[in-house]
Amino acid sequence: MKMNHKIKITFLLFAGILSGCNPSSADQHVDSMPNDNTVNLQHFNHLYKEINIDDDTMGIVHIYSEYPDYDYAIEPSEGFTCVDDVARAIVMLSAYYETGADTKEALRKLKMLVRFILYMQNDNGYFNNFLWNDFTINTTYKTSVAELNWWSLRALWALETSLPLISADEDLYDQIKAGIAKLIVNIKRDLGGQELIVETTNTLGLPTWLPQQYAADQAAVLVLGLLPYQARTGDPETKTLIDNMAKGLLLMQKGGETQYPYGVFLSWQNLWHAWGNSQAYALLKAGQQFNNEDYIKSALTEVDHFYPYLLKNGFAEAFWVEQEKDHFIETKRNPFPQIAYGIRPMVWAATEAYQITHQEKYLDLAKALKSWFSGNNVANTVMYDASTGRVYDGIISSQGVNKNSGAESTIECLLTLLKTN
């Protein structure tokens, strides 16, 4: 493990790694600002910093940025930056780079963030998630252990996404490939070769071979990381693993065109949650890469029927379902919080559906979903300020908004805008 280093701390760009204010006035509120589709990285750049550990410079993204001054904050059990959000930032900057806007600086920051991801890879091949404020790695807290979990899967997706852009930097390119190879060995060991067993849990027939046994949400992120790896290497074992993950996702789909819950992909067991619900998008990408119409058809069922259901009946944070004879019933629902991370996956899937079918209805659907950021939401509040790049962290009630603007919200909104602009 990368532990017990003698740490040399250098603060770059701004003085004070753990405190600081957005250069724009905190008195300017998002709900009073003009809104448009401008991709503004100003607040992201406020969250981004460069640090030096053992004479190695790398980029990080502050997790929390608190209203009204948008100072940084630390989660006492976790840390101040993490692989989860840095990986998001790498995917976002890769998309931003492809637009041709400020490509030199975007590529420089992307490389710095990649260095952080590689630094966080544990000797066991998986990734620790959080970094403490003294720049030591948090190896023990449950959301930071180096294991097959969200942060390791996002690291794979981010590293594969960045790889084509970094090919000119041979040393870093080779480091990325080595890190990916080490991770893939683990994933094949822990998920490959499993029996495809379906069991009944909470009245539902569910696959048992996904990450964490039932985690369709994590399986989707894994597929997004494995697809470019398989295309790059042609590895047949990876193709089999992707297909097995996809088969599991298909079994997590419940309801249909006229039957509640309208073709939704459950996230884990009998639970659907909005955040990270990337199953449809992952299946659309896999369907295209492998020319598999079943994957595409299944994904379009959710896009065509579940997303309009949410637009008509109101977004939710989560709900639980059970099966009664030939239909499904909702046993519990959490309407809040509603967050950017819950909107972005749906917008991406709707946009990808358009790329495949060229049907304008999917662009209209993506626009309707994206309008959540511009005030078409239960709180009637503009969530994205195009003049500062800040994004509110979430809607907590029909009258309440969390006005903090952390990394997840900021980056997920930018990812939404980059996909639809």
C-alpha cells in the first residue's frame, strides 16, 4: 500500500488547500442568475487543486463546497478528495477536451487527475477512495477500502476514457495501461466464471452474479469501463464478462410499456434509486459495440416508458417494488433528495437513444429531463448558474434546496451539458 510516506505538501494555484472562496461573489444566488446551456468550468476550477506528495504533483477535486461562501469542507470519516469525484472529473474533462475548448489546459488538468487516480491504486489492485487532509490515504473506512466497489469501477472507466488522449505522453500512457491491467486481473478473478444463478429475493427473480451480488448500478459502470478495454485489447474473456453483466441487467428490468414500473432497471435487489442509474446507457453502448439488438431494445424500453412516467408523475430519489402475481406494486418511495447525479444518467441514455435511432423524440426527451437544471423541478428553482458554473447540491423538499455546490453536483451537471450541447 502507499502508506507512511514522508509527505511534502505544496499548495498550488491558491493558498490554503482546505479553505478558500470562489472568486465570484457568494452573494450572487443561482436562482437569480440567468440560465443557459453554457458549459462554465469556473466553479469546477475552484474545486480543482494541485498537490505535491513525495515530489509528485497531481490534481485533486474538493468534494464539498458550502454555501454561502463556497468554502471547502471535510467529511471527518472520509477525507477531502476522492477517486469517485476525480474519476468523474476525468470523464468530464475528456468530453470537454473533445469540444476543442481550451484543450491545452483541459489536457494538463486531466493528466494531473490521472496521476491522482494511479496514486490511489492499492497494492492489491483495487483503489482506495479517500485522501485525508494530511495527504495520507484513508485505507480503513468502509467507503474507502480498496475493493470491488464504486470507486474502483469508476477508476477503470476514467482511466480507459483518458487513455486515447494521453497517448503522446508515453510514460503516463504506460502507467495507465499497467494500472488497468492490474485492476482487470482482479475483476476477472472476482466476477468471471460465476454460475448465472437467478434467485427469488423480495418476491423478485434476481441475478446473483453482479458486483455485490445484485448491484446492477455498479455493473453498469463496470460495463462502461470494460467496453473500451475490450475494444482496445480484443480480449474474449472481457467480452464474456460484459455479456454476463448485460444479461444480469436485463433480469433487473421490471414492468413494461403499460405495466408499472414501466421497464425500469432496478439498482439493487428490489430498490431503484435515481443516482447512478446508468443501466440503460450502458446497455445502449454495449448493444452498439456488439451489434446486440436485445440490449438496445431493453434499454429503449426504460427510456421510452419509465422516463416519461417520471416527467409526468414527478422525480423521486428512490422506490422499492414487489411482485404480486402478474404485476408489480410500489411498497415505499423516497421523493427526496433529487440531485444532478439522478438526472445525468437519464439524459445520457436519452441522448444515446437518439444517436442510435435518429428519432427526434429522444432529443425532446433529453431536453425535458435536462430542464430540471433550469427550474423545471418541484422546487421551481434554477439549479445551474451558467455565470459561475455552480450547481446546487440538491432539492430536499418541494420548498427546500441545498445550496451547497460540491464536486458531484458540479461535474454531473457539466457532463449533462457536454452531452447535449
